[in-house]
Amino acid sequence: MAANDKGVIYEGAFGARDLVQGPAMTLDTIFRLASMTKAVTSVAAMQLVEQGKLQLDQPIGNVLPELSAPQVLEGFDDSGAPRLRPAKRPITLRHLLTHTAGFGYEFLNADLIRYVKTSGTPSGSTGKLASLRMPLLFDPGDRWEYGINLDWVGRAVEAVSGLPLEVYFRQHVFAPLGMSDTDYVISSAQRSRLVSAHQRKPDGSLEPITPPDPPWREFWSGGGGLYSTGRDYLVFLQMLMHQGRFNGAQLLRPQTVTLMGQNQIGDIRAGVAKTAMPERSNDFDFFPGMSCKWGLVT
């Protein structure tokens, strides 16, 4: 699908939803949004910034006591135990929204994989709330690394709004925009339109798999887990393109949307990562050969 400031200018559906069973893609096919969930969480957080319930540059530990004394992982001692030290500065919402807080993802960082094994911390793939209790990989504000930052933003949205994340999204994002096919849990009728997930086999071919569903059993992840259609998600993007207002709903102020689209990390380089789990992810460079920066909508 494609849209400009006048509206939708193209939509088409091609291929199959499942490489084995073969139902065709349609315009109302439902996809797992994965990290495209992060942008929705960013919008929710900025709504609460506008209301004064969250602040971009105050310690997020004021809202989430679990983050009031962050620890940085400096390596492992001779016995294999993690070496931790207190972070030099507090984590802020701006750090979390820009992936500069110090958090990472296991599948992108071998030290976090080792930390999970040696510390007994649940892996992120378990969906347990304790899986968020990861150490930082560097001091907040020092550099960029893609990670669980938006999961913590989701927890902050819940803390200050008093609503579970999926309820907040429905009431303040999806319903106002008419996004009726977007949620963390989908009906049996919607499931009949769902694309299968696939993984790559050693010979390079793809096979359908059945991922855990919903993937976040103890908490709704601000970093992933939503389902949606191309049509629904394009409505969300059109809202941002129209400076926070679309389908008669004003979700954000124009100046907030402008701020979200500006460089928020200064000279820090962003957008490049190498996988620590080749079976799950490739290396990536969001803008090869270009300088990549980061705003407040992830």
C-alpha cells in the first residue's frame, strides 16, 4: 500500500499467506507487526507527555522504580559470573524512545545471551515480566543499541495511565482511528486471515512455524506483539503524516509530531546491528552508506 497527503494511491496483494498450505494474500490479510508495535507505543507515550503525565528528561525511575538504580554489564569474571556496576546517570524516557538507554536484545548481543544463562534471568522469548530485568550494556546516553527499551515505555504508559497497554491502545489509538483489525489478541475469524510465520532452514529454504501466541503472557509488550492489516497500519501512518490528526481524530498536537521526527541523539550513530542468533535474525543496517539518526517514534 502507498499513500500521500491526498490519501491512498495504491494497494495490491500478491503471493501466499503460507508457503505450504497456500491461501492467497488479500488486502485484508493480517500480519504480526513485530517491532512496528514500537511506533504505536511511542505515540501513546507522547500523548502522555502532552498531558504532563510523563516527562522526556526526568528519571524514568520516578515512574518505574525497577529502573531507579540501573546496572551496567561490564563483562564476566573468571568464574563466569556477571560483573555489574551502577550506571553513571539515570535512564530517561527520551533514552528509551531513542534506544540510547543501554538496553539490548538477546538475539543481537552475545553478552546478554550469556547473562541470561549465568544469572537465571528468563529469556525474552518466555514472555515473563522478569525477562525485562536485564542490565544495561552501556551508560544511558552514550550510544545507540536496538533493544527492549519500548517494552519499558509500555510499562510506563501503564503506570501513569492506570490502564493495561492493550486497553490504552484500543481507547486512545485504535478506536479513534477506526483500526478495527489491530490488537494483541485476534478473533478466530481474524485468524483465518493471518499470515503464517516462517523460519529459514539450514539449506536456505523457508518453512512455516507456529510461534507462541500471544507471545507475551505476563505483560503486553510495547516492543512487539500486535497484529494488524496493511490498511489499518497505513491509517496509523497517515495520522502521523497529517501531523497527529486523521479520520476526524486528533491523537497528537502538530508540534509533538514535528518533535518526534527530529534527530534526538545528536552525533550518536544509529541503525546498525549484527545478529547473535543467525537462525532468528540477519545483520542489519537500516540505511547502508548513510548517516542514520533517531527521533521519538521508533
